[in-house]
Amino acid sequence: MSIAIVFGLVCALLQFLAWQSDGRAADDAEQLIRIRSVESNLLHADALATNAFLVGGLEDPDQREQYDTAINDVFTDITDAAKAQPADREALAALIVEINDYTDAVAQARVNNRQGFPVGAEYLSGASAALRAEAMPILTNLADANTERTEDAMGGQHPIWLLLLGVLALVGLWWLNRQLAQHFRRRINVGFAVAAGIVLVVTLVAVAAAYRGDSQNDSLLSDELDTATRQAIARTAGNDAKALESLRLIKRGSGELYEEPWRTAAAVVVEKAVGSTDEEWTAYADFHEAIVKLDERDRWFSAVIQATARDEDDNETADTSTAAFEAFDNASERVVDTNGTKTSDELRSGRGLALAGSAITLLLGIVAAVAVARGIGARRKEYA
């Protein structure tokens, strides 16, 4: 009887732990995408701030609104991230300090730029450098920690353990049945047969469900979550490159030092981006090459126009590197959102059924134990 009880308890526990693990995996995957979004939006804000600086004088209201939106999105995501994962709170608190320092420095740069003071460029380049040196490493560590948590949680399905447990329970029931047969001269005890049938069915169903869950998690890890993560990294590197392009032009006459970092960031985009955003990135990269050539030929004003041109209604024209980059950034954001949402939705789907399966397994274990007890009781009555 104890074999059936132990089987029911352990099998139900393994299914319950798998149910819990999938829930944690969904939460951790959302947290990972949230942290990656903070990375991307922070450098997107920097790309907007540096690009707006090229125009001089009063900042374009649309670009200022986009910058404010990006910063607000960053703080909203940080607040949500702190609520979702207590282990990240200390690092997120340190991150907020760095972001506040960055936004203060950008505000000082704007004030000086409006008044035509060259020191504004120094404030801005200093803010961008500090953002990369102080804030981005915190986000990299958070992303690494949440990647590890997500991968660990997505490995919570154990079909082999369930199979071994079922085999051990069946072997134990077979051995006990054999011992009874030697005493009562009946080869098969009905109660043991019923218990063995329950153990066999429960094992097959549990293993099949765990195998399906394990395969689904592996697929999500290598497809949707991998795509979302890679594209988020590409989007972050792309915004880094766009900001570096603007800083090159801001540092008029000595901006070449930003070209090598631009190429490093561009290489990350090429390596990580999914195929659906290749066209948008290539279009932006072509604009960048044109800007570099103009700058190298001492046609700085033409290079700035190439990066910031606006039409007669003061809207950004489609024929600029900024417009081309925005197309890449928007496409990347859609890829990240779509695949990130699909990952968490798939991990949460069917969890109610899995929890019910765990409860049913425990109940069937009790039923199998009762069957064994009745089987032994019947034999004792026959020979009493």
C-alpha cells in the first residue's frame, strides 16, 4: 500500500513543481524582456537627445516628446521590474540614480545649447559616456541574471524522473504480488493488478504531458525567446550606433574617434538582428556611410542635414539617416514585443490543466493504495 501512496505523492509533487516552474519561467521571461527594453529605450533616448543637439537653438518639440516618452518608458519598466523580481531591486535602485544623473546632465546640455554655449556639447558627450560606463553595465548584469533564471525555470519539466518513478512503483508492486502468490497460491492479486493499472496509466499520461511541456519549453527557448532576446540586443546596439553617429557630428573636427565604436555596435546589430529587420538596418547604414564621407570631405553642414533634414512643414523627411533608423528601431520593437509576448503566453497556457493533473494523480495514488489494501484483505479472508 505504501508503494502506491509514495508513488502518488512523489508523482503529484513532480507535476506540481513543474507547474510552478512554468509559472516562474513566464515571469522570468517577462522580466528579461523588460530589462532588455530598458536597455534599448535608454539608448534610444540618448540617440534622440544627441540627434536633437545637432540642430542647435530650440529643440524640435516632436523629438523632445519622443525623448520624454523613452525616459518615461524606462522608469515605468524599472518600476514594474522592481515589483516583479525582488532580487533585482537593489541593482534597479542603483540604476535609477545613474539615469537621474544622465537626465540632469542632458537638461544642462540643452540649456547651454539653446544659448549657443559650446560647453553644452561637453555636457552631452559626458552624459552619454557616463550612461555607457555606469548604467549599461548594471543592465548587462541584470539581463545575465534573468537569462539564467529563465533558462533554469524552463528546464523544470522532468519526464525521465516520472518514468523512472513509475517503473520503480510497478516493479515494487510486481515483487509484492509475487511474495503474496507464494503465501496464498494465487498468481495475480486483483487489488495489485488494479493498482498496477492505475500506476501504469498515470505514468504514461504524466510522462507524455511532461515530455510535451519540456519540448515546448525547449522550442520557446531556442525560437521565440531567443529571437526576442537577439533582436532586443540588436535594437540596443543600433541605438548606440545612432547616438555615436550624432556625437561624431557634435564633436566637429574630432568626431572620427566615434567611428570605431559605431562599427563595433553595427557588427552587433548584424550578428544579432533577425532577417526581417535587415533591410531597415542596411538602409540606415547606407545613410551613415554617406554622412561619414561628407564629414571626411569637410562638408560638415551637408552631413548634419543628411542626419536631421526636415520638410517645409517641419516634419522629419524620409531621406535622412534618422528616419531610416527609426524604421529599424520600430521594426525591432515589434519583433521583440511579438516574440516576448508569445513566449510568456505559451508558458502560461494549460497551467490550470497541469495543476488539475497533479491533484488527480494524488487522488489516483490513494485509489491504488486502497486497491492494494483490499486485495490483501481479500486473500486473508479466504485463508482465515
